[in-house]
Amino acid sequence: MMRLGVLISGRGSNLQALIEACAEPGFPAEIALVVSNRGEAPGLARATAAKLARTVIPLGDRREFAAAADAALRGAGVDLVCLAGFMRILDVDFVEAWRDRMVNIHPSLLPAFRGLHAQRQALAAGVRFAGCTVHFVRSEIDTGPIIAQGVVPVRPDDDEDTLSARILAVEHRLYPLAVRLIAEGRVRVVGNRTVVEGWQPADFACLGPSPDFLVTTPL
Ligand code: GAR
């Protein structure tokens, strides 16, 4: 079983998706620790309800947070760190220490629309497809080898809320999928890309581009 450490700052709906995935028989990972930088993060209640170990590390100085988070994650025997709506920039040394063992989910088809308000950026750019990306974390924000992407259409009458909701539904499917692939040992980092062994786009409707066309499913 791969042991996950999940870092949150807020709502925690992606944490919830990981909790539910880990509860499924045969899922190859378990959540060892939930870390929040905010004591009032609603996501903490999800950790409590699932009887998970949780800790709050108030983010003061970036290096102090990194040292405390690193100690907590190592103490819990974490193999893979999952950023799930963790909205603070991490210390460079912390990112390096967890290189290829830390993943993030971002609500855009990276490398487009990095940073805050990705869905708003997508609407402003007038793109016809949006989505989400799970990637290994590098020190520059929202960069790093891509593991999986989910695609949704942008509708003419979308606003930030409707588009965000459509993307979020895919996030909740994509994150567990990416974690499963990693936990099964199928993801290899090659330069700034990943190679996923046995990747079958057709197995995952709306969860990746097929060789010939873009697969999307209205959600
Ligand atoms: C999600 O949409 C996630 O992709 C985004 O924050 C939201 C957290 O929601 N993350 C980023 O923008 C990171 N750059 P959640 O707390 O309900 O999982």
C-alpha cells in the first residue's frame, strides 16, 4: 500500500475523492496523514469524519512550514504527497526533497493558465476546451511532468462557477486515477514528461486525448 500525505488549504473536495477512492477494495493507496495550513479549513472535517490522522501547520515563514511539514510527513511514513487545493507556494528545498514523490491537481489543461483563477483565465482566453491536470511538482508554480489530464467542453453560456463545477467533477475522477497509476508503479518520469505503462485512453472516457481525437464527455 502506498501511503499518501494530503495537503489542503480549504474545501477539501479532492481530499474527499481520495478518501472515497482509498476506501474501495483493491485501491493500492491509503491516506496516512492530512496536513492543513489553516485550522479553519473545511476539509479538516472530512479528515476527521474518515478517522484520518490530521495536523494543522499554520503557514508563517515558508521555511518553517516546510520543515514542520517534512517532519510530519516523514513521521507518518508518507510515500507520496498529494497537494489538493493547497494554495501556498512551497519552499524550493521541500519541493526538491519530494521530487517525483509529490503531485498536484490544477484546474486547467497545463501548461495553459497556471496560477490563480485558472478557470477565469480560460474563459477570458475564449478556449473551447478546458480541464484539469495532475502533475509531479516542480519549484515553478503549476509546472512539472504531466501524469493525467481530463478535458471538458467550454459552453457559450459558461461563467466561472459553471465551468469550475464541470472541471471539478472531472478532478474528482482524475486525481484517484493518477494516484492509482503511481501506486501501481506504472508512471516513470523521463525528463519533463512521464511515461505511463499500459496507458489505455479508451478505458477512461473524458480522461485523456486519444491518439486520433479528443475524448470529451458532457458531465
Ligand atoms: C481545485 O479546483 C484544485 O484544482 C485547485 O483548487 C481547488 C481545490 O478544491 N487547485 C489549484 O488551483 C492549485 N493551483 P478542493 O479544496 O475542493 O479540493
